Amino acid sequence: MGKKIATVITDMFEDVEYTDPANAFKEAGHEIVTIEKEKGKEVTGKNKEETVTIDQGIDDADPSEFDALFIPGGFSPDQLRADERFVKFAKHFMDEDKPVLAICHGPQLLITAKELEGRKATGFKSIQVDMEYAGANLVDEEVAVCKDQLVTSRQPDDIPAFNRESLKVLS
């Protein structure tokens, strides 16, 4: 049975960090629902390779209706964490022990939600110190899995490992 995956995303996301996992999740029978400030808006990746039309506005998105959360990297998570609605949304998944799949700069949203303390995690090189200050048990590996719930990776090169472990957690 496929899972319904909330995907929080806005402009300047890392193109391949959205498209590759999203395609892998869809191929495995999961549903991707993109969430931003407003439904119907088009957001563009920082490499201008991908444009994504938003399925749901954050004000209409109920986290209890989703099975998992996917946070692609790029500059998107840093913008989203400035909005308390996205922080609360992400916090729900961590508090409810639902799968959270965050790549590259994705953990920035979890730092702001104060949800990394004591969690094994990794992220892009430039946010690793921030993750340590947030209390994460930081590892510099292509993928980190914590309690069969939190899956994190560092960069686009890690996508195959990220997809593999994310699909295991989702199954």
C-alpha cells in the first residue's frame, strides 16, 4: 500500500534532489503531494531545470493526513523555516514518529523545529556545524537512518543511497 508523502518545497530547491527521489517514490507506488504557501503556484529549481506546480497551500495542509514528509535540499528549506507554519508542519512528523526524508539542506527545517537532538543525522557540509549545535549525533556518511524514521543525506551524489534507505523506511 502506497504512502501519501507531504513534500515541502519552494523556489530555489535543488532540482535533482526533488526529481530523483520523487520519481523513485512514485515508481514504488507512493503519492507525492507538494506543499508551499499557495496552491497552484509554480516553483523553480535553482538550476532552472525543473518547475513544480504546488498541489496544496500550507494553510490547507493537515499533517495528520500524510504518512511521511520529504524535504528536498537547495535554498528551499532555509526559506521555508522562516515560516512558522512549515516548522510546525515538520515538527508533527517528528513528534508522531512518521518517516521524515531530508536531503542536503533539508535538515535546516528540522533544526528550526528543534527536532534533531539525540538523532543520528547528516546534511550538507555547510550545515553540519548547525546540526551539531542542534544536538544531532552527526555522521559524515552518504545516508544516515535514525530509528527507522529519519533518513538524511548530504548532497546529490548521495541520492541513490538516500532513495534506497527512504524506500525501506516507507515500506
